[in-house]
Amino acid sequence: MKLDSKIPDGPLAEKWDKHKFDMKLVNPANRRKYTILVVGTGLAGGSAAATLGELGYNVKSFCIQDSPRRAHSIAAQGGINAAKNYSNDGDSVWRLFYDTIKGGDYRAREANVHRLAELSVNIIDQCVAQGVPFAREYGGQLDNRSFGGAQVSRTFYARGQTGQQLLLGAYGSMMRQVDEGRVMMYARREMLDLVVVDGKARGIIVRNLINGKIESYSGDAVLLCTGGYGNVFYLSTNAKNSNATAAWRCYKKGAAFGNPCYTQIHPTCIPQSGDYQGKLTLMSESLRNDGRVWVPKNKGDKRAPDQIPEVERDYYLERKYPSFGNLVPRDVASRNAKAVCDEGRGVGETGLAVYLDFSDSIQRLGEADIKEKYGNLFDMYERITGDNPYQTPMRIYPAVHYTMGGLWVDYNLMSTIPGLFVLGEANFSDHGANRLGASALMQGLADGYFVIPYTLADYLATNTFSKITEDQKEFTAATQEAKSQITKLLSINGKKTVTEFHRELGKIMWDHVGMARNEKGLKYALKEIPKLRDEFWQNVMIPRDGDSLNKNLEFAGRVADFLELGELMARDALLRNESCGGHFREEFQTPEGEAKRDDKKFTYVAAWEYAGKDKKPILNKEPLKFENVHLSQRSYK
Amino acid sequence: MDTNSKLTLNLKVWRQKNGSAKGKLADYKLTDVSTHMSFLEMLDVLNEQLIKQGEDPVEFDNDCREGICGMCSLVINGVAHGQESSTATCQLHMRKFNDGDTITIEPWRSKAFPVIKDLVVDRTAFDQIISAGGYTSCRVGSAADANSLLIPKDMAEKAMDAAACIGCGACVAACPNGSASLFVAAKIAQFSYLPQGKAERKKRVLNMVGKMDDLGFGDCSNHGECEAACPKEISITHIAIMRKEYVKAAFS
């Protein structure tokens, strides 16, 4: 496999403008002749479908939920970054670019990240025009706040529901195109395969989740906007339906998978309370603006938090990182929480939690002020835990939240399969080894509103497309394959439920491919995951109804794919003999316990290529060139 | 800190094989339910037991389990999303129940939301209402600088109050008339507060209300059940705003 990142020539800040001019266009009258299949309706998929419909393409949009408005982008709380410099505190496109490259621990492409920073300003304009009710100041201007790891206030927000409001904006725009007849909506459909004809992505196979029928759709390009794979860990902050199946099946059809080991563990989540737990809930890290993180100084101190005097508390982030304090990037905050809990200083019933304490801020700003900023988050915390955070500190613990890895794409967001574009969290491209807070929403919308309209047009204008029908052999073969996998799953009739397998996989992943990894653990995972996978195919038990709504059957297919993806993640993590961003290998750390990169050996993207069933995947490398920033050891002291 | 205890529950759950089949309440007994569990985790435990016994699990819609996606949709003891106020089903926890309780669980019941299976209903009618006008028609790439439009803080806050709707449909399920007025009014009110919504103001309210009527939702007769059931505390005053907007649009 040859990887060509297709990064345009020229100075960094001029690349995107130049490229936009160099790319070919599709005549407005010809656009309706092209059918574009968009899978997923989150910020990336929703904004792409809306924009392409508006331009006049014939768009078909697919989602697994009952409505496109439910995609998991909706749960993003904190905000969206943009280099507007409305706060006059020294922000610029260059600074957002620099912060994102540095935050990603120098494992992202300069050109992609700079484009993202450039487009960030257009996103805010677009969303305001849609009627997104961003927070405002009394004078009517937009309000900004600083957010995890940034020293400028560049984050725009709508209470703690920024993702919801941005998604509803994109959803509204998309529904306008549905009304215009340019977007056809197919809800409750799960993509099971990609159809490749003459080397180009030309269609998809989906399962209608209501009646179990396998359906085929053909088109001229496929946009995969299906989010990340955090649910490989079973417990994560992802929605229950979030999964990697569509992306994984594309991988098996020839799309390279980039940096699968880069996962982000979010520092502020509500700790697990029992085995029955189905998911973890994130508390926005905006809380770290006003909350102070601490644990008792002494091991095993089981006193209630208000019984522990100030001198016996360790505000460890403020102590270790005086200039960033509680606002260090996510990976640093998460690892430190794990470290203090590993030392036996964790709090709560399980000892796997640290305090996030608002009492100083409440004293300084008043309860009303805190309530205005975080009221809905405090309410949510109380509903779940039964504790009132106005009176007692929150208990928080890190949880899997986001996956920086994903399908490999070039500068045009195209995968290694021509005609298969990958947008948003599903691709690997912009966040390197660690994503900064409030940057996921930015990337999803930049890809959908402002990048894909240009790069897709160029692809369509520079390629020829043979006439195809949904009953030709490539479609019938893929349909047959999807059907036979379902038949096989239903026929196993074993003794263990899908959830039991998923939970076991999650435990292996969390213990050995999680927040801190080492060679021994990764080798163990590489031995155990295939064993569990074999057992799954021998012993899974699924309610035997393939012709109607059967969520266990849906989950079985997803867990089957997670059981393969988990192995690739461990393989990638084992190969990367360095620590960078969210990938922390215990063998590679500085004397202070920070991530220690090996730039000589690992300044590359690991793009894995499927080699066939039971064969070792092939590693391809895309070297990362840094021409504009100087690689340095990240320091937040 | 909240303490953990165990409950024994008698569940009466609506089972219906598909849209055309006749449904009925089935009885299940569940023991050792931790009070830390969420309501949906309790149903997960029930389903694991049913699968192990070779029975079909209870199908119910859910996704984010953080009270924001609007997918969960259960009528619990006759109340949409249960007795706990301003709480979606997924955020309801078992500490709100007592040992020995009988809990009845049913789907949303409304003509416009037909049952698909068990507790799962079809809410595409809501998408159709939004596609009739729940947006501003602004082309991508054509927007002016975001701060060129000044919106007073209180107006932005009011718009946000309305925009907080998660589209779950509890308002419809709770309404004796099966009206979608609160859902429609929340969207119309959001745009009525904002300058961005002005250009299409009349068309929006006429089309969205017209679509709501076409889809078989009932009329609003001011019961206020919708507001009581709403997990996001969307105020019924938005319905007054919708009416004002409608009258202004219809008679001008």
C-alpha cells in the first residue's frame, strides 16, 4: 500500500487557499447527477449532508438511531474552539494551530491542523446564523471561556449543551434539505459493508434495524461519519449504540487504519459504582476552571472530605504544575488521577476516585454564579450519585472518552479506498496523540461544512463513474456475506450473552491497553483477545429473532468487530515504543513521570492494512514532517 | 455519601411483538436491584436474565444515557419518564424506588407514535415537523462575522431555554390529546427570540403547525401535562408564544 498524504505545496498558511483554487469543480447543473451516501448524522455527517444537499448533490443519509438528531455529538458539553480572538488575549489562527499540534504531542499533520484552525472562525459564524444560542455577554457579544489546556479564552459554548445546540443546527439544516428533496433520510439503518466496484467505493450494505432486511444503496462516493471506537472498552462515555462496525468493515475492504492505539481518557467522569453499570458519564472539563482537584495526603484516609483539614489535602495538580494547575491537558490530568489512586490515596467506596471541590469558588463567586455556569452539570451529578456537589466535593475518575485514531485519510479526507471519505472522529487526522478540549466539535463541523464540499467535488470532477445497479455482483456478494454472518451469529446458541463478552473484552482493554500500558500487559492482551474472540464465535447466545428489532443481535455484530479491533489497538500500542499524548507506555517516561517521546523513531503515522483473516496486518508508515514548529518536550509546569 | 441497598421489584412490562400485534403487560420479578443502578441498568439486568432463560429480551430505545439524546422513552407507573421531575428515564435511579414496589413500564402511547416493538415507538413525525421549518435558511459559507449580530444576554438565555428540548416526545405521551404543541412551540419560540429567525417567521409557524396537524397529533387544550413531564423543564409559556406567532402570521 502506498500512502500519499497529498499535502499541497507552498507555505503552511497558504496551502488550503491554494489547494481550493487548484481543485476541480462540479458544474451546478451536474451536481444532481451524483449520488453521495453519507453514513452517520453527527456533527460531521449532519453538516456534510446539509452542505452537499444545499450545493445540489443527491444525498442519501443513514443513521442507526430513530432520528438523525440523536447522534452522540449531542452529548458534548463544554464548547467549541475558534481562533476569533474576541477576548483580545493574544489568540490567533497560528496559536490555535500551535496549541493543537503541541497538545497532540507532535503526532498530527501540520497542514491538516493549520486548515482546521483557519476554518474554526467560519464555523462560529455559520452556527450563529443558524440560530445556535451561544452564551452572550450583557452587551450582546459572544462570551468565551478558557478550556482544558489553553491559556487563552477561545471556547464558545451554549451552557453545558454545546454539542446539542451545534448538532441541532446541523440537523435543522439537513432537515431543510430533506424538505427540499435533496437529502433522503434513512434512519434505524446500520451499515454492515462497503461495496467497492472497479477499485472505487460505490455503495453500502445496511441492515434495516426494524425488520432485519439487508438493503443495498449505490452511489458515486461514500462519506463515513460514524464516530469513534471508545466502546471497545465496554465502559466509556460514548453512547450505548456508538460502535466501530462501519469503519472496521471498511478496513477489511482495504481502508488503512491510522494510529488505533491513540485513545483519550477523559479526567472528569463519574466513577463506576457496580458491575451492572452500562456506561460512564462525563462531567464537562469546564468544571476544572472552578473546581480544585485533590486527594488526602495520607494513604487510606477514609474520613469524609469536610473532616480532612486543609493541611492534610494534596492539591496535586496545582502542586506539580503551578502554571497550568487544574487546567493541564486531559492526558496529564488523567494519568495523575490514576497515579494517586494507585498510591492508595483514592477516595469513595472503591478508592478509584479523586475530589473535584468547588467550595473555594462558591465562597469567592457565590453559589448563584456557580449555578449559572454549571447548574445542569451539578444537577446531573446529583441525579446519578445522590450527592449534592454544592455541599460536598464531586468524586471523579478518568474514563475512555474519545479516539484520536481512526481510518487513515489524506489531506482531502479520502481513505486509501478511492471514493471513501472519512470525516470527524472516524478519521485519524487532526488531533495527533491527544485531542484538546473543545476541539472535537470544531473538527467535525470543519470537515462537514467546509472541507468535504471542495475535496469531494474535485474527486467527482476528476474521475469517471461507470453505471452501476444495486443488483450487480459486487452488491449481491456483499449482501450474501452480511446475511451469512447474521445467520451464523444466530445459530451459535451458546451460553454467554453478548454483554458478558463485551464486558470481558473491556476489562482486558482497560487493564492492559488503557491509561498506562507496558510490554508485558500488551503481550498478554494480544494472547487473551484472540482467545476471547474464538470463544465468542463458539459460545455466544443471542435471542433468535433476525426479522424484527433485535438489539442483542445488533450488539453481537459490533462486539464481534470490537474483538478484532481491540487486538489491532494492542498491536499498535506494543509497536510504538514511546509515550506520546494519550498513549502512555510505562517503560518510556521522564524522571518526573511525563510522557517521553522518541522522535527519531516514531514521528510517523502507523497506518495498518488488513491482510486477510487470521493474518497479521501490514504496517505502513506515513512520516510526519514538521517544517513550522519545533518539536519539544511538552511541559505544563 | 449515598448508601447502597438492594431492592426486590415486581415489574409489569408492556410486550408487543410488532406494530400490528396485540400487546399485553407481562409480569417479572427482579431481586437484588442495587439502589445505585439507573432505571435502564435495571432493565439491562432483567434482559440478561431473560436471555439466559431463552426468552426474548424487552426492547427499549436508549442511547446516550446522559439525558440529552432524547432516545429513551418509557412511561413508568403511568407517568412519562417516571415520577421524578425534570429527569429523562435514563437519568432516573433506583434509589427513588422502595423495596417491594410494583413498577409498570409502558411505551409512549400516541396515535402519531406507533409502537414498533415492546417499548420502542416510531417518532419520525418529529423529524417531519422540523423539516417543515425548524431552521433558518442560511447557506453554508455566507454568514457574516458572528459578533456583527448583537443579541442581548437575556434574549440568548430565553432562546436557550427553548432550544434545550431533546425531542423525546414525553410531552406528546403525557398529553391527554396527544398534542405535540410543546415540542413545536419550543422550536418556534427559540427562533422568535432571535434576530436570525425573523426572515422566515411567518412561514415557519404556519408550516410547522400545519404539519403537526397533518401528522395526527391532537390539539392543545391547556392541561399542562406536557410541562410536568418534560425532562428539560420546557415551559408551557412557549405554547402561548407559538399561538401569538400563529395569529400574527395567519392574519397579516
